[in-house]
Amino acid sequence: MEMKLSKAQFLKGLYLAQSIADRKAATQVVANVLLRSEGKEAIVCAATDLRTSMVAEVAAEVAVEGGLSINAKHLYDIIKNLPDDVVHFKKVDNNYAEIRAGKARYKVVGMSDRDFPRLPDHREVKFKELDAQTLAEMVSKTIFSVSTDDTRHHLSGIYFECDGERARMVSTDGHRLSKVERNIGDGPKLEKGVIIPRKGVMEIKRLVESTDGTCDVGFGDGHIFVKSADVVLSVMLVDAQFPPYEQVIPSDNDKQLSLERTTFLESLKRVSIVSSERSWGIRMDLAKGRLRIASDNPDLGEAQEDLEVDYDGPDLVVGFNARYFIDVLGEMHGDRVVLELNGELDPGLIRADSGTDYVGVVMPMRI
């Protein structure tokens, strides 16, 4: 294998590959990126951790066809720091690779491309177009409330539903829930929802957030496939049952108040400075015309701040994790939000005052 290619083009393929490759895997080849010629004018750049995989086609001038695999992070760091825009790459004896650019020379250990794991095949998948920025936005609005407990498989990803015209993403870690819905036009139609694991969702976002226009999405053989330009990403879906999230979203909270979003967000940030670093616990003290946000930490002190609100109902004191509200408010972009509360043991709901396309639900805590 011998080729010449653009440093910038090479890095586009290696950027996703080095984030997908599993550096901690017991099998070295899973930490590698596969490089294989595709005729005389392109190479395939691929990586997998056996659950998330990517294949990118990169333009190249191929003098000798062939393939090998190299540690993905190592190769990415080398190519990123090369002094010249043209990279000369050659496979030599014992699966070593010689890399030249300008006056820089490297000889890098590699492995046979025949040892690389088989990748999911997307050629029979039926793809549908989605607006790339809409997909990236939906991930951003839900990824923070995915459970980080790897033993709770049913909560370890984002639940995705789509009837072909409207898509929904939901995530929960058992303490909070995020739900976003968007009209997508003629999109993929699923008979039932699927769970996309956290790492795979993050790689999907990484792929599409820099994409102008549309990307292609399809499902098959227990995977979701996302295609953007010359890159195809495949993610193995979680084989688990997502909880009935509709039952968690309160529909009868009788205490509703409208707040200026930025004011509410900044107040939560200020008061939570003296909260426990572990629980981020704050109190919301609701009374006629006023919402008081307070925190009391024996090790640091106390803080409180009053916000004027349009409220004329009964008093209520309820504790919450401030970080959960901060996360969801940071993903809202309207000027005003609606906070819906019920009792001290009931979850709170936060949404834009324009509707319920995006909602966050936060379970109460004892302060």
C-alpha cells in the first residue's frame, strides 16, 4: 500500500475514528483505525469499538493498493502535527507504515488489515433525509439526562421514536427526564421506539453538528445508520425496554409561574455556589408574587435570592437539584419559561412558555 493524500482530508477521517476506537480494549486491533485502498483515487478509513463503527471515504492518489491498521489516536496525533499539507504514506515490511510530510519522517507499528473486525453493512439500509442541525439539536437537549450507570441498560441511552413526520427523543437517569419533539417531514418510520446508547449518540452529534443541510438516517440489523457526505456511522441499539416515560411527565401540576429564562438560570447558578458539591441541593420557596431560591451548606454558608413572579396561589417549599434545572434551561432559547409545581413530593416541570415541544422534569429532593 502506497499513497499520497491531503493532510486536511486525512484528518477528517481520523477525527471520528480516533474518538470511536476503544483505547482500553483488551484486543489491540479495536484501538486501531483501518486504512484500505478503494481503487486508485480513494481509501477507506474505518474504526469500531464493536458497538459503534464508522467508515469514511477519503480522496487519495493510490500508487499501490492494499491495507493495514494503526493505533487510531497515535496516527491522528502524528498527522495533526505534520508540517506539510501533503502526506506520503507507505506500508513496508512487517505491517509497519512509513509516513512523510515535509522533512518529518515516521515509522509506525501497524497490523494486518485482515485482522480488523467486520463492520456493519449499510448497503441494504433504506435511508431517509433529516435536517442535520435538527438532529444535533435534539441530541443536545437530551444527552445530559442519560444515566451514567452502566448497569441500568434501559436508561443508558436516548429513546428515539419517529412516525415518519414527527420525531421524539427522551432520556432519563431516574432523577430527571428530558423530552424534545420536532417535525421532520418525510423521515424514517419506526414501528416502535429504539434506544441509542450514550457513546453512539455523542458520535452521531459529532458527525452531524458540522453538516450543512441534511444527513441520511436508516435502521437495520439492530443498528442505526447515519450518513453525512462520505462518512457512514453505525451504532448498535440497546436491547432493553425503555420505561413508560409518559407516566413520569406531570400533567396536573396546579402551581404555574412564568419566569424570565436568563434571570432564573443565573439565579440558580449564584445560589448553588454554596450548595453541596454532591447534591447541588437548593430550596424553592414559592409565595404570592415571589419565588425564593435558597441554599444552606454548613461547610460553606448560605445564600438566597428572590425573584418576582406572577403567582397568586398557595405557598410551597420544595427541594431540587439545581444542576438539573441549570442543564435544561441552558438548552432553552426563548425569553421566558414556565415552571410547573404541585407538592413538596411531586416532580417539577420546566418548559418554554411557547409550548411543550421541549420539557424537563425534575424529581424533588429532601433538603
